[in-house]
Amino acid sequence: MKDFHSIIDTLKLYLSNGDKKILDKDVATLLDIPQARFATIKKRNKIPYKDILLFCKRERISCNKIFFD
């Protein structure tokens, strides 16, 4: 299983389509959570499983692509 930073990098890669820089606020928007909460999650190095799973359901992508190599 990936660590927090690898998961966030995977989400950023999903957002960017490889051509633009994605910021943490963009990931927070993607996960539909406030930027302040995302900053707290990042500082504590905690993975927001529920938010990521809801994102995967909404976008109809496999959560295996996010959580595993």
C-alpha cells in the first residue's frame, strides 16, 4: 500500500493529465474537502480514505489505482 505522499501524487497526476502543475488546493477541491482540513490531514500525514473512496466512486475509477502500486 502507498503512503500519504504517494497517494496525493497519484491524485495530482490524475488531475494534471501530465501537463500542468497541481497544487494541494486542487487536490482538496477534487476530494470535495475544505483546504484547511486538507492542510491538517497533510500535516498529520493521515490518509483521507473516506474522501478518496467517494472520489473514486464519483469518477468511476478503481481505488486500487489510487492506493496500490
